[in-house]
Amino acid sequence: MTRPTHDARPRAAWTPPSAKPPLASRLMRASWRGLPAARHKVGVERGLTVPAADGSPLLTDHYFPRAEGDFPTLLVRTPYGRGVPWSPQYGILFAEQGFHVVVQSCRGTGGSGGGFHLWRNEPADGLAAVGWLREQPWFDGRLGTVGPSYLGYVQWALALDPPPELKAMVVQVGLHDPYALFHTDGVLNLETALAVGAGMTYQHRGMGAFLRATLRLQRRLRSAVTARPLRGAYADALGGEIPWLDEVMAHPDADDPYWEGASLAGAAEGAAAGAAVVPTALVTGRYDALVDQTFAQYDRLRRAGGEVSLLVGPWTHTSALQAGWAEVFTESLAWLRAHLCDDPSGLRPTPVRVHVGGAEAGVRDLDAWPPEASTASWYPTADGHLTHEAPTDTAPVASFRHDPDDPVPTLGGALLSRTAGERDNASLEARADVLTFTGPALAGALTVLGPVSARISASTDTGHGEVFVRLCDVDPEGRSVNVCDGLARLRTTGTDPVRVTVPMTPTAHRFAPGHRVRWQVGPAPHPRYALNPGTGESRVDATEFVPVRVTVHADSELTLAVVED
């Protein structure tokens, strides 16, 4: 018996196998609360072999609803293995709701053949997977994609030249630009690079191998990040050399030919001639290590006229899939049903939903991001205050000294590590090398929704400095909590100051009445960023490090996007 597909091609009958999902996956699924009720029992075909673009075998698992009828398909391509948590979180949960779910290990990972590369293989291998789907008797021509982090990158790779079957994507805390993940203004995001190295190398080998690798990295992190030179010093902490990580660390310049083709930003704009912009739901958190990339994805999709939704939660990169999972899954499911099943009943009424930080902040549903806002500017004074009065000169107001033997430690922010998120900044602000400028107690609430930036006017004594800036919320008891931050390098000549703009992560935060706005200015925290040698030498090759004094001048400016409360 054959059945016609949506394009009238015959399809062979399919007899579902009787296997159940792995016990560990079923137990994890049973532990989750607050999720939509399951609609179907789930079956699985494990260890299918799908040819990559070069013929390498890609190991693939197929989850499906045990029910009669046609169901749309979700493609989930991952370098992190196909077991826990991906099996329950994507395979079981979405199959329960009426989707075929194809979970595939990327080339060179999870038992798949070939060699893994951070970006060169994903566009072609994604299209090869769709070609295989077309030959499956259960594939009815309706295709969506879903997944977080690098699982977002492979979605953008497929969207560069989207196949006609691709009707919807859900990119959760997702990546599109590897350079921006590993470098900020030419400075190596050291802690992130090591975390990604551990994840890419070990997670696809199973949770046991990944947990052991994570513990080893934590134990040996200090020796890895303080070595001089830095190049190759990670090997002991990560259990061996990782060639792609060596290459990433050795190419800090965004214009280096090494990075050609790495960014998939064009996929959000219909990069291929005549390519459609795929309807896309985006999910991020205010402290997600990829939050800036998500906002950039949203902006490009919107400018291209694409259909897009945005959810910004109070999460980090990992907590979005843990504490935030009920909301993330529910929103993702609603988007996929709307575009693959013609059922928009679960969509929220506005395209954008933002969880606002701060006291009594709540959730904002918006028509677009960022919303219309006014601009509020603050300026530093020599007595450590912030004022709205623009300076009349460019006199120095304060200075800090970056000592590579005693760097400012990493504390909170948009990180991949377990220290990410909102933290009490008292220990940082007690240091002599961290400047703070604080505004008066607010008479009314101040709500910041949108871009935050700093314009720094500064001089250095070696010519090779950097400046890390952070917006903080100080409550009436004096507790200072980080809201967002950013980094920029300084290149100066003599004693004359230079002016640099430091992009800070856009945010959604409400400063309650009685709270104060605080602006931190200091050296780059370590090991979040590789140490500055102070000489202009490569951060991964330098062996000689010298202190750097940075002097901040009065014409520096903090700018906030403010909306009426």
C-alpha cells in the first residue's frame, strides 16, 4: 500500500519498530514537572546510519509517536551525543506531542564517521540529512528544527539555503558566530574557550566522561589559565591537545581568513539568492553567554521581514534548559505547532516576551525589541559619583592599575560557567583596581529596556590597555548586583586619552525607588578573558607581563535606554 505525500509522490507503508526509549531517558522525562500533558506514547529506532555530504556515516536516532496518521518531523543535529539529556529533552518530549524527531550526531562525534570541524561541514551535512528524510516512508514533507547552543548553529547552517520542506526553526540560547563566542574585541574569552573545549571533546562520549572531564578542568583550571605562555597549557586540564581549540586561540582577529565562513549571520537575512527567511523563534536569557548573538539574530530576521518571536528569560546559558525548561519547551512547542500543524492557539499575543530583572519587575510583552525608549546619560566625577550633568572638560577623574600577577577575578555575568548570572559584587568593588561611580538614590523606578553602552575616554602608561565596564544595581542596604557588562581594548600614544565605545549587553532591568545606578570600570576579569601582557604581544604567546595603569577622563559616558515604568 502506498500513500500520496503533499507533493503527490508515493510513500511506502511503514511498520513502526517496537523498541522503547532508553530507561535513563524515560526516568529523566518522568522527573520533569510543569510540562504539557503527553499526547502519545513514544517509540524509537536507534543507531540508523545516514550518509553525510562526503559519505561519512552519521549515527541517527528516530523518535516517533505510537499512533496512526501523519506527523511533522523535527531535525535535531548535535555534536554532544544522542543520549541524556538530548534523548528525553528533544526526542521523547516532542514525540509525545506528535512529532517525528530525528536526533543525529554531527560528523566526527557520537560515533559518527569523519572528522569534526566547528563550522565547515554543517551546511552540507544538514542538507544531506534532509535528502535522507525525503526517502523515509514516515516523512510527510513538513520539517522543523529545534535545539540550543551549537544545535542552534546547525539550524542556521541549514537555513543558509533552506530546503523547501523547512517551515520553522526554534533556536534556543543559540550560536551563529563562533568568532564572537571565543573573542571580544580581539581578546580571547579564555574561560569560555576551555568550557567549549571540554564540552565538544567529551560530552558526546556520555555523561560519565563529560562529568569527569568537567571535574578535571575545575581542578586544573588555575594552572591552565596562568601559564606563560598560554598556548598549549590547557592540554593537562582537558586531557590532551585539541587542534581546533589551538587554532581558535591563535586567531584573535575577526578579519583573519581563518574565520572565513564561520559566521552564519547571513542565514537570518536570506543569504542564498531567492532564499526565504525561515520563521524562527528565538530563546535567550539575560545572562546567557550567547545573548548578544540572539539579539543580533532577532534584529537581522526583523530587518529581513521574517516572522520571528523572541523570549528573554532570567536565565544563564544552562539554566534556560533547566530552571527555565517548562517555559522554554512550552513556547517552542507552540511555535512548531503553529507553523507545522497550522495550530496557532498556543502562541502568545505579542512577538516579544521579556523577563525584567530587579525588584518587582515582572514580565513585559512587547511588539518589538527594543521598545521605543528615551536615552539617559550618566557621567563619572572625581569623587566617585555619577551625574547627569555633562562635563565641561576632559580632566582625569580616576585611574586603576592592572596587575597581571593579581588580576581581577571573574564574578557573574554572561558566562558558560557555573558562576554565571547575577552576583553580589562587594568583593570586586572592594579592590583598588576596580573603580565605581554611583548615582543618587532614585526617587522613582528607572526601567532599562534595550541597549546599554559606555563611551570611555582613557589614557594608558604602556599604550596597551583595556577597560571592562559593568552596570550594577545597588539596593538601599548597599548590595551591588551586576546587570550587564562589556569589554574593549585601548590603544594609546603618550598621555593623550583615546575615546572608545564599549558595547554592553542589551538588558531588561528595573531599578526600584531608593536603589542607585552604579558603573564599574576596571581591568578585564580573569579567567573570563586571557590576561593582557601590557606590551602588545600575543596573549597566548607572551611570557613577559607588565602592569598597566589606565586613567579614566571626565568625558566618559554611560548611556541607558529608559522606558516609562
